[in-house]
Amino acid sequence: MYRMIIVDDLPVIVDRIARLIGSQINLRLELYQAYSGQEALRIATQVHVDIVLTDIRMPGMDGMELLREIRRHRPRCKVIFLTSYNEFQYAKEAISGGGFDFLLKFDSDASIIRSVEKAVAVTEGEYETMHLLQEAELRQQQLLAFLQEQFVHDLLSGSANPDTDHLAERLQELKVGLSASFPVYVLVARMDEPSDAISPSERKRKMDTVRNRAARLLSGQAETISVAFGESQAVWLLQPKEGFNARTCGEVSEAVREQWSASLFRLLEQIQSACREECKLSLILSDKSVPWSDLREAFESLQSLLRRHAAAGREARLTDRSAREIKEPGKPKAVVWLNDYIRQHLGDDLSMTRLAEIVNLNPAYLSRLYIQTTGTAISDYINALRLDKAKEQLAQTHLKVYEIAGQLGYDSALSFVRFFKKHMNMTPQEYREQTMPPAESYKKENKSDPK
């Protein structure tokens, strides 16, 4: 049903035309009545109006001004003018200015109905054309998505040409936001549910949901493209975004690349959490970026490691390096990986409960295993690393004490100061003053000198 406003400063004309149009069942119009240009414009800005039939001359806002305002808000709206004989030339100018039709106020009812029918027919044709265009655009988007997925499948299977020039051309054709000049990270997800637990269509729906939610979470840090692989897996190819620009990632330091990789790894837990209502997910991320030509080998290796470590119903988060080191849960190699994780995440939650969750072990068992393997408690190892890092930053940077405390995972500067004083028998500020180079001490003394 379309919407139409009838506008005239004479209520008798508005009411008569409204009764006439309302009696035409075939028109299927929702009618609005207005007795001034301002009132008509107010209606047109509140509801989507398709047709306006208006007097061309009214006090205040006349029909020409109403036409300009309506077309600014509703460019497809059809405006039909009512005019007197002495306004005929004026009405013709209105048509050239964007009006749809004009009628004489004393025309027959049949003429008014024919004009409105013509406006309805044109509006229907426009909506039909718009609908066809939208359908064509949707089909084009679906085809593009299919071609993108097929391309990624070919890359992962080794059947696509990884030559840089050919790859760059293909990525551009398929509107993929990745650069052929730089390597990619590979992320593989596996749905941790028995294959016979749900129907194939439901499994596909769940995996589509996983891909969409993961894409939203990853979009802040990475350019991505994903593909479903079989019924239970999805694969993402990723390159850094913005701060870790994909076009410079080959030139930045190893430390910066590791920082981005660690940041990406932290997102895996968010992905699992966002998808948990749909299914349990196990995820594995390549520890380093992979050249396009090595994608098949890297993907097959990640799949193999994921199969080995992700048992059904248990959500694993792995990198290929950690998966290789943790041959079996509970072996001492788990300690090697855990030490590496702690070194890279000193500012995060490093409670025994959290660490045990990361390596899929019971907290009490992990504590015993760690002491048996290293001869020291996990908490002592964490404290030693945090202390060394604190001393380094106090001596080599101008970070404030509360900033250092935050980077090392302390909730407040006070708890950090207490920790530092317990182990060093001095406050962080006292340590900084002792280790500060002479030149820095001189600057500090001159800065505080009132002269």
C-alpha cells in the first residue's frame, strides 16, 4: 500500500478529493489530509510518502516550495499540482522543476483519478525496478562470496597460482582486502561436537554464525577472509591492520610482529566466548606469518596439530609452536610453553586457575608438575619476571610508577610498591634514583631548583 497526502488551504477541496480517491478500491492508498504546506511537509518527514496532490498557490508555504522540500526528503515522491486557469503557465514551470503532473481544479473526477493512477503505476514500476536491482546485487554478492571461498580453497589445497603478480590481480578482482606482497597468518577453528549430534544444515548454520562473529571481533586488528572447510572447520587468512599495517609488516621489527601475534592470540578467547551459545570451538593460530606459497603446508600442519590436541567438548586455544611443544597434556613440555606464555603476558591474569585453564590441566596437578620440573613454584617464577621487568623499566624509561604497575598486572600502584619493597628493600622511586644516570640526576636536581 502506498501513501498519499492531499493538500489545499480550502478544506472543502481536500475533503472532496479524499472521498473521491478513497472510493477507488483498486488504488490501495493510505490517505493523509493537510490544510497547509507546512502541515503537509510535517507529515512527509514523519512517514514515507509516495504521492502528494497539492494546490500550487497557498498562504505561507506554496506548492512550489513544498515540492522543493519534499524532494529533498523524498526524492522519489510524485507531486501532482492543482491549479486554476490563470496559473497554467506557472504549473508548467512546476512540472519542469520536478513536478509529476498538474490538474485544473475544475477537472472532472475521472481526470483526477487518471492522474493518481498514473502516479501509482510509475511508483510501482520504480519499486519493481529497485527490487530487481537489489536481487541482482544480492546475487552478485553471493557469487563474489562463492568465488572468494573457492579461491581460498584453491590456495589451501595448493592448486592456486601463488605468484605475486597473479595473486595481486586475483585478490583485486575478488575484492579481497589482503596484500599479495606480504605473508598471512592462518587461523583454523574446529567445532567440538560429534558429527552425528546435529544435522548438516544446522551445523552449516552454526559455522556461518561462528565465521560472522569471529569476523566482527577480528576486524579491529586484521584484514581477513574466511572459508568453511568441510562441515566442522573454518579457516581465516589474516594480515595486520592500521597500527601494524599489512603494507609495512615485512619491515617492522620482530618484537612488533610478536606483539601483534600475541594480541591476536588474546582474541581467540573472545571468539570462543562469543560463539559458545552456538557451539564449543577449538582454535589454532600460526605463530608466525606464512608466505602465500606455503599456505597448503601450513594449513595441513595446523589441521594435524588441532586434531591431536582438541578433544571433543574441550575448547583448546593453541599456536602451532605451543601445540608442538605440548606433545601430551601433563608432559614437562607443557612447562616450557607455559614459561613462554608467562613471559609474553606479564600484564595479564596469571593466576593458577587461569594458567591451568590455558593448558587444559587441573590447577593442583599443574602446580605439582611445575615444581617437579623446575624446582620452583609458578608464583615465584612470575614474581621474578615481574621484578626484573620493573627494574628494567624504572632504570631505562620515564614511565610513572602507576603505569609500570598496570603493565605488570597490578590492580593498584600501592600493591606494586609493596611487592617491590618486599623484594628490593626500597621503593620503586628510590630504586630509580639510585640507578638513574648522572646526567638524568643533574636534570632532575636543576628542575627542582627554584632558581
